[in-house]
Amino acid sequence: MSLQLLELDQADQLSACRLSLLLGLKSEHNLIQQFLEFGKNLIGSQKAILCFHEETYFWHHADHKIHAVLKLQKRNNAQFFKDKVFIDQNHPHYMDFSAYMSEGGVDHHRIIALNILKNNESVGVALFFDDEQQAFDPLKISMLAEHGMNFSRYLELKYNHEILNELYEQQCALNFSKTKFFSIISHDLRAPFHGLLGFSEVLAKERETLDESSVQNIADYLYDTSQSTYNLLESLLEWAMAEGGRFVYHPITFNLKQATSIVIKVLNTLAIKKKIALIEEIPEDLKVYADINMITSVIQNLVSNALKFTHVDGTGKVYIQALHGETGVEVYVRDTGLGMTEQQMENIFQPRITVSFKGTEGEKGAGLGLTLCKRFVDLNRGHISVNSKEGEGTTFKVILPHAPEINELMVEQKTTNETKMV
């Protein structure tokens, strides 16, 4: 068996070689080539290989040129080191290691291996070898080992810097999004108060000039605006608590209809007012294993959202449906309303950085409801998705865990108790 050398531009799976790319494999400052070439010159070998355990290729260096070699099978070179940083002819497992390398296509008469470490764990192996008969100089071996340790330290620093840089960029993007998000929230909170203050002033100072119809109109406006502003504040508080981890996840087995019945009672008046048929089709015996308060909030948010965007001409319908699925209980909230574009669906569960679209009666919102739904569903080990077509309506699908069998519950409770005792 011999190694099949590839030019670097023939290696079509380089994206999976993160450490190699981090070391500048495809750049002018190829640190892999520099490391191998310096090591060869130091020890006096003709060939060298650097192999990272989790990568698709390893790198072969000879005649001042580096090639890729596709790993056909996963080989555990690190098993031979036994807490040593290098393997030479004096290592107790040298003969076994040499035979193992020959079996893998690394033909040689003499060979030295360096263990490449990251955070004190082996991530790769560097080999220096050729067909010369004379043994390597012990002094040069120790110098090569030091060279390998310096390379490992540099790799660790480079990797940790890359991770920190990624985290920094993610945090910057998150902070920017949150700043934009809260600027929208501030606007949505401030805007209603202009109307509230204005109409309150009219009632306080010009009450005697108003007839009963005008007073009623102002009262209706004040009530609707106060209610929507309160709902926004409540959603914002729930979202902040969820983000801060202050919600306690307390799952129980319950009939899904318990949650949907509460939602129907709360929102049916609104549905009637908007001339929308609110239809519940939940089997009586359908059980789930989840936090009933969170799931009730999720369904209520989805139904409220559906009512907001469904036509009020008497033809609109909103359905709450559920059935047993392969991966869990599938809950659907479906409407015949305005629908959404592909672009709107892409970021539907993210905190909005733009003001959300108005409903069929001009209702406003900050998009927090769906963000909360996603957070609550995730906490309950479920999944939420959306399917919509502009002008034809929207369907939200929530998958929740099946209610476990009694035996499974007993095992889970026993495991929990044993863990607490430990």
C-alpha cells in the first residue's frame, strides 16, 4: 500500500479541515509547510507528514512541496505515545508504531513521531521519516521535540484566539440586534402615550363640550390603547424573564384540551367581535408531557396572532388542531388570513428589529409573541415551524413530547430521586 498524493487544489473537502485552514494551509504563510520543513532540516529527514485526527486529509511534505493525502480510514496514532511527547527508536512501542505506519502506507526505515496537543489533548501527529540506515541524532531528536511543543502551544493560542474572535463577533451582532430591538420597543411604548395623554386632556379639560357619543369614542380608544400597551409590556416582561432563565420548567402529563379550552374562553370574544370562526378540533384523550402554563401561553399567542391577521368580513377562520405524530404530538394553529412572504418567514421567531406588520384592523405589535413561543417550545424540548403563502393564510406547527407511559415515568422519577440523593 502506498500513499496517493494530491495537489492542494485537488482536495475538495478542505472546508472540513478547520485546524489546517487556521494554520494558513491555502495562504502564502503556510505554517504547516514551515513547521514540517523546519523539522525535516533540523532532524535531517527527507519526508514528513502532519495528520490531525478529526480532519479528512493529512499533509505530506517532500522535496520542498506539500501534498494532501485522503484518509481512507480512521487510524489512532496517538495510542502509541503513552504520555510521551515523541516516539523514537528508544520508545518501548517504537517497533509496533513503525509497523503500524508501514501498514498505513508510510514506507520508511527510520521514523520519529511528535504528539501534537491542544488543551492537553492529542489532536494530531507529526511524522519525520526516510529510508536512511543511520539512527537519528538523540540531541536533534530532543530539539525536534521542543519544536513540536512550541508548535502545539502556537496552535492552541491560534485556536483559542479564533474561538474568542468568533464569540466577540457574535456578541457584537447580538448587542447590535438588541439595541435595535429595544429602540423599536421604546418607540412602540412611547407612541400610544401621545394618544392617551391627548384624549385624557380632552376629557379632563373639555368634558362639558362633548356629547355622549364623543365621550364613548374616546373611552373606547383609551381602553383599546391601554390594553394593547399593557399586552406589549407583559410580553416584554415575559421575554426578558425567559432570556434571563427565570422561568421554571415544570413538565407534567396533561390533556392538551385543558390548554386549548382556556385559550378558547379567553379569545372567543375577540373572534366573535372580528366575525372570525374560532374552531377547536382537539381529541379529548390527547396527552402531552410539557409545562402546561408555557404551552397555554404558546397556543394563546399563536391563536391571538392568527386572529390579528385573519379577514374580518365574516369568511375568516382560525383552527386549533392536533394529532399523534411519529416524533411527538403535533399541534396546528391555522388561519385563512393574510399569509406571509418567504422573507417574512425566515426571521419570524427572532426579536424584530423592524416594526411588525399591522393586522386586519390596524393592530400593532412588536413581534415578541412569536419570540416567546419559540423560547417556550424550546424549553419544553419541542419544535415550532411555520408554513405560509401570501394571501392564503398561515399554519404554525408545534411538536411537543408524547406523554410517557407510566413505567417510563416511574423510571424517570426514580432516576431523578437517586440523582438528588447523590
